[in-house]
Amino acid sequence: MKKRGFTLVELMITLAIFSIFSVYLYQTFFSEIRQSFNFKNNIDIQYNTNKALNMLTDQIRNYDSTDDTKTLTSSDGSIVLKLGPKDKNGKIQVSTDSNAGAFNKDTINLISNATSSNSSSNIYYDIKSKTLHDNDENKCFNIDSVDFSYNKNGLIFISVSASEGNIQIKSHTAINVQTN
């Protein structure tokens, strides 16, 4: 009489094939989850970098040179740009101080209105938390640095660098402050 069923060898071979297939599926599944988290982190960093650039450019573009003097300070304190009143040709006067030196503060006022008592348009950078924020509590996280530069053609260049983990992003923009 023959019994129907599987032999021990057949069961062991089937179990080995199933185990190899399971390990492959496990590695593939968790690899995809890791990639998904990296993709989400990349999007978050890009969002914060672009938001920081928008906050900075909006403040500079909204500058009214008749009533105010605006000071732009890089996050390490090495570059300071001062936007003054318009000259006789209608051009905004911009002065540069590249020997400002690094600050020994936890928070740096990146954009400030020097002559206005209204500080609602100030933008601050918190060095310890790597956060850029304004007085309306708009915040950008994981910001490593903000740099300003100026050329004689009337362009202010802004560079924002952000990172989280092994992802680093640097975005740039230019603003023409000499248009009439």
C-alpha cells in the first residue's frame, strides 16, 4: 500500500526555496520603504529651502527706499549689505561690508529695518536649531546657511543651503534692486 504525501526531502527543498524567496521580498520591501523616506526628506528639504528663499526675496522686493534702510546679514555674519535711499538717478544705494566678522550669538537678524520701529519684516536665523523664521512665525527648518552678495549691476544674489542626514540642497536666486 502506497501512502500519498510528501517526503522529508521534498518538504526541506520547498522550505528552502520559500525561505530564499521570503528573504528577497523582505529586502525589497524595506529597501522601498527606505527610498520612500529619503524621497520624503528630499522633498521636505527642497520645500524649506524654497520657502526660505521666498521669504528673503519678498522682504527685499518689498523694500521701500524712501522710508527705510534695510540691512541684509549672512548667517555667519561675514557679509553685510545695506540698502539705502535712492540716489539722484533713482537707483537704490547699496553698500557692502564684507569684514563684518562672525557673530557670537545664537540668533542672527538676517534682514532688518534699521530706521523703522516696525520689526514685522525682520527675518531671523537661529544657529542652534538651524531655523529661519520671521515675526509672523513662518519657519523654515534644516537651514545650514544664508549668504548675500551684490554686484554693481544692481543684483543681490541670495544662496540658501539646507541639509538633513546625507541630503544637501543649495538654492540660489538673484534680485534686481535697481529697476525703476
